[in-house]
Amino acid sequence: MGPRRKSTKTQPVGSSNARELFLRQDEPKDYINELSHEVLCHVFRYLPMKDIMCMECLSRKLREAVTLYLRVVKVMDLCASHWWEYMPSGFNDVSFIFLLKKMPDLEQLYGLHPRYLERRRVRGYEAFSIPGVLEALQACPNLLGVETSHLELVEAIWNYMPQVHILGKFRNRNGAFPIPAENKLAIPITAKIQTLHLVGVNVPEIPCVSMLRHLYLKWVRLTKPQPFKDFLCVSLRTFVMRNCAGPTNSLKYVPLVTGLASARNLEQLELVRVPFLGGLIQHVVEDSWRSGGFRNLHTIVFGACKNALEVDLGYLIITAARRLHEVRIQPSLTKDGVFSALKMAELEFPQFETLHLGYVDEFLLQCKMNHSELVKYGLADVVENPGIITDIGMKAVNEVFTNIKYLLIYNCPHLHNPHHWITDQSRWSRLVDLTLVRCHAIKLDSFSQFIELLPSLEFICLDQMFREPPKVQTHRHTDRQTDTQTHRHTDRHTDTQTHRHTDRQMDREVRRASIVQFSHRFPKASLVKMLVADEDSRGTRRMAVMIHKLTIRFVSRFLTHGSIHPTIF
């Protein structure tokens, strides 16, 4: 017998093709894989880096497109243009080096904001360290600039990669007061940076940095005895120094002021708690104004500068009169003589808009430390008193700054009659915003007349105003001499509580009557609505009167236990 043949079943022609076609019709169509690599690379330009890296593991074609995109990309942002965020977590030295090696043409790297970096590599531990980041950056031969906010990383870049620019605005994110000892930064002369914003950092000195344009120093401790010895930034446009712990000798600030005078394009000057030598700015302005020193200033801020004189402020204002926009003056310089001298100078301020009298820095208002504690941490020894400007000085202000738009007056108890500030020559026709804080002596009738003389006024903020002095009732002496010391103590305690309750009620009624009287005396429009609300048990009250065209915010704060409760509208 011959071998048996295998039985074969005949299948209809085209049955398998029909089944595959049927299954393909049920599956969703993959449009992404049908796109070309060029189109995919163009789409990747609008996606954050995190999403691009996730696409690499979806398909072979997407992986090829991601590799091609990284090979030709020149600008990369690890935070998707959100400068306040941190870069994606999960990076270590190996993965970060592997990523940057895929980008040989990278020129600008933005968003290098790691949440935490190790100072050095640890054997047997996969960490994200400063040496690993430097090695990854050195793997990009065409790298020109890096954006970061890490103190130790930026110092390492300056030391090992001096040709790399620091992009954007460098601002450290771990600043605090008291200044942490671990926050340190040494600025080299060769640093390629345009904007440096330091908060709560220990800095040895401020050297000569030719490229620096904007310098912000807040809660910075200058550790060297002469930190401004080599200070010279000819390209500087903004200089802000607030509550810094530096040398106490005023003579050591002479190089700082002379270096600022050499910056011909300086536009913003803010000095808060800087103990420079009194009269120094006057002499520097006299020597440098012909060559353009301080001529382009548009913002001048003096706050808690212990030795500052009226001539220092006056010379700066006169020199920058042509472009001056804003001036904030500390209480010790808020005097009649400053504005009387400016009036005699017969200057014009065509671009001036904002004036702040009695300026006190927010840090000093919100800080819970007392004066001795601030001095212990290295800040200058300054005690501010209220401004002593009077109605005569405010009249001179009106005649000097005729185009003012925003006026804020803080803690000037010698102001009484605001309607005397207005003259026939100048009526502040452009004044839009008026804020008065703790000017208790201003009379309500005079203030009502003053408001009527301002044609463009739209916003008023009155904080702790129209307050009568505390009324204390003394005990009546009785002829009885048989009262014991215990009964006297009990009577005093009971009477004190009664007086406090009575004073609060009277103060509430005075404030209510004052704001009602003010609203009825205002002739522009009828009263629409009055809101009187108690906020909390601490006695903080707020009142608001809304009128047809003029919105008045009247804030009444009872200060109990020496604290200020913030009222937000």
C-alpha cells in the first residue's frame, strides 16, 4: 500500500482578506503615523518637553520623529514657558546627560529650575547633582545661554563655563529673612548676566560687571568690609537695594554712589535702609550731571535712609526733572522745605505722575520683629518718625507737580485743611487716585471741599482717618476716705472696662456720622449705597460709600494689642 495522502480542506478564496478588512474597519484610524516626520517635528514645536518625551515610547515612527526633532532643536524650555514652576521631576545625572546628548545643536536652554540638586555625586546612588548638570551642559558644543534659579548651579556655571550667558532674570527661590547661612553667591567679574535679583543671600561684594542691566538686592548680607570697592556697572538701568545688611560706616558707600553716577542709562533708583553719607549724593550729582549722571531717572525711592538729607533728594529730582515719573519719599524728608526749594527752582515735570509722601517699606510694616532684632541681624539702625509736612508744603507740592495722577500720603499728622492745597494756578486737573493713611488731623469739612475741586478724581482710599482723640474720663474724688485698697482696685478695673466699651461705641458713632456727613456734602451725585459691616471680634470695621462717578473706600481699623488687621476689598 502506498502512503496515505493528507486531506486538505478547501477554503473560499478571499475569506482571510475579507476578515482582515472587516477588523480594520472596526479599529480607529491612526492618523498620527500617517503624518510625515517633518509635519510631526513642526507639531512638536508647540508641545511642552514633557509631552514630547512621553511620545517617544508610543510607536517607532514617533520615536524616530522625536529623535529627529531633538537633533535639530536650538531652543528648549523644560518648564513650558512657566518660569515660576520647577522642571519635571525624575531626572538624574544619567538621564539628563542622555537627553542633552540628543540635542547637539542646542543653543539656549530655558527652565533649568531643579527642585533639589546634590552638591556632589554620591557613589552607588543615582542622584541629580551639580557635576552631572555641568557634564550634560558641556555635552552641547553650541550652547550659548542657560536660564536657572539655583544659586550653587549658577556659580558653578560662572566658574566652569564662563562663556555661557545666564538668560532671563535670575532670581533665587530660597530667599528668606533672617538670611540663611547656606545661601551664598560669589559674583565674578566675567559673569555674563543682565538681570540679577537676589533675595536672602550672602554676597561677599558687588564687582564690576559690564553686562549687568538690572540689579535687585533684598535682604542681602554683604560680607566683605568694603563690598562696593570695585562697583562699576556702566550698563545699569535699575538698581534696587532694600533692607540689606552691609557696612555700618557711611564712607564705605561712596564707591556705590559714584558707580551709580557712571551708569548713564540708570532709570530706577530705590534705596531703602541704606546708610550712605549725608550730602554725598549732592556732591556726586554736582560732579556728574553735565556728563549725564542721573539724568534719565524715572523712579526715585528713598526709604529709611538714616543719613539722607533734603539736598540729596532735591538734587536728584532737579537733575531728572525731564523724565521723572515717580517719587517716594521717606518720612524724615517729607518736609515743607523740600518742595519750597523745588518751587523756587521753577522746573517743569512733564511726565511726572506718582508721588508717595511718608513712604515706609512694606517689610517694616508687616515685620513682626522689633527694632533691636532687626539691628541684631545686621540692618541699619533707623527709627522713623511721622512726616512733618504741613498744608503750606502741600500747597507747594500742588504748584510743583501740576500733572500728578496718583497721590499717596502716609502718617502726616500736621495736615489739617486740604482745600488750602489747591490754588488758582494749579488744581490737579489730572489727579485720578488719592490715598490718605493715618492723617488723623485732616478736617472732614475741608476734605469735602477739597474733593469738590478735583474734576478727574475717580478713586479715594481713606485708611484710619477722621479719628477723634481718645476720650478718657477720670474718677471723681469722693469725700469718703473709708474705702479700702481692694475696693479702689475693683472700682478702677470696672470703670476701665466701662470706659473702653463707651469709647468704642462713641468712636463707631463718630465714624458713621463722619462718613454720612461727607456723603451728604458731596454735591456731584446722589448717594447710592452705604455699607457698614463689622468684620471680626477684634474691632476692625470697614465702611464703603459708592457714589455715581466717585468710588470712596473708607477703611476704619481699630488697632488692638498693637497689631494691624489687613482689610481687603
